Amino acid sequence: MDEVVAEYIRRTVLKIPRDEIMAVLQEWGFLSEAQLQTVNFRQTKENVSHSVTQLCEENSADIKQAALLDITYNHMYPNKRVWSVYQMNKTGEEADFFDFRDFKKKFRRRIQSALINAYFNFTGLVNVCLKQSFSFSTQVTIHFRGYEDNAIWIRIAWGTPYTKPNQYKTTYAVYHSQTPYVFISTSALRSNLPLLCQAIVVASSYHDIREMELRSHCLNSLKDIVFKRYSQNFKTNYPQQERSVLMENEDLRIIDENKSEKERIHRLNRDCFGDGPQPRLDFAQYKLETMFKSDPNWDVLDKKEPFRCLVKFSSPHLLESLKSLAPA
């Protein structure tokens, strides 16, 4: 086994909480149950990581298996990354059938073609023989894993024609087949983001893609928002019997000022946000574009251009923060 692969597997194991290493390795599926039984998971994580690495060396693990271990880790702990939502658009009717193999082939082909063209445009080389000898794996490694909820996890390690792909600075994309939504993790290599988006659009047979300006560490909350799976529009906060008990326990000597107004605010807040817990959202922004109206004699604006405003919201739990503002 390559030393780089061994070190990457060891570091990945070190990131996993000690009590959950066994579960992650079982989900990974590369080591047999008999091999896992030989590991003493009660020892230090450093020793556990060395034991796992030795077993992987016995099985001749390669970069593919190391990448799948990383995908398994990120799938079980998606909150370690910051995710953004992208929505795709399609002209015409959507296809009812999704072919995973065809998706992977189109995705790889699109990125490979773009990287090869970019490299030879940069160097000025146009020799066909040189193009044929160009190694795609020296610039990027791509790995996929599908899950039962129709989610396709895509892991990309980017490199250059002169450096190997950096396995420690990867980009992740989660695409739910037969939906227009893609969730992409924030990466230090943002220059490759347009290429990634193009590859997803081509592979999924869509027309274009746009960012929805929603970001969060909680991937499941973003899914709840775009798939409309969160609790909303419940008619009551309590069962009718509990509400009656609360009314009986009220002290009639206490006068509640603006009671009707407070009840109206509470009702609107409940209709908007519902009674259940809100999806965890870290960032959102609102764009406003309107025309400025004034007396023509004032000559406030010489050009008839719209007034543009961008409002950004940021919070560890944005929706709960907005919900709490109404009663205040």
C-alpha cells in the first residue's frame, strides 16, 4: 500500500470519535468483521489508527478505498463542512429514469475534457499525441457513492498538471437524483466551482444552475428546507385540554397590556414558522430591486435605473433567531 494512502487513512480514523470508529469502519465495508474483531477499540485513537492502517495494508488498499472512507466519514458527520444549495433548471419534461453509471461517465468526461482543454490552452500545446498522453488522474481524482435516499455523494480532489491531487482539500457535492437540487461544500479552491457545476448540469441533463444563497453546517436542515419537509402551519400550540388548564390557572388580577396585539403577533409567528423546531440555517440573503419614485421637479435621479439592495442574515441558528424576534 502506498505511504500516502496509509497516512490518509490513519488521519481519517483519527478524526472519528473513538466510540464511533467501529460504526464508521463497518459502514465503510472494506474490512471484514473478522478483521475488525482483532482491533482493540479501547486503546488510544493513535494506536487504533495504526491497527486499522495495518489491516488496510493487508488488504492492499488504494486511493479509491481511502476516498470511500472519507466519503463515509463525511456522510456520517456532514456538519463538519459548510454547505451551499444550488438549484438547476431544465427545458422540457424531466426524465423518469436515472442511470447512475451514465451519470458518473458524463460527469468524469466533462471534467476531463475541461481540464485537458484548459491545460493545453495555457501551455499553447496543440499536438494531438501530447493530448493523448496527458494523464487525467494527475489533475483530479473523482469518487462516487450512492445511498438509499437517492443521494449521490461526489468527492473531488483537485490538482494541477504539475502537482498531484490534494486529498486533504477536497470538494464535496451531494446530488439527489431526479431533483433539481445540489448541495456543494465550501472549498478553498473556489476557482474550480464553475467547472464542478457544469459537470453536474451536464451529467444530470439539466440546462443551467444557480446558487440559492442558503448556507449551513447542517446538511439535513438544508434538505428539509428545499424539500419542504419541516414542520409548518400547525393550528394550535397545545392540545385543547392543555390550553383550557392554562386559561384556568391565569391570575385575573394581572392586566396584560396590548393583549390582542400580542395574540395577533403570536398567531402570525406560528402561522409562519409553525410550532416545531426550525431547520438549522447559518446564512441567507435577500435581494431587493425597485424603482426610486420622487417628484420629477426634484431631479433626484438623472438615470432611470432600479435601486438595488442586498440584505445578508447570519446566525448560528438563523430561523430560530428570526422566530424569536416577533414576540420581542
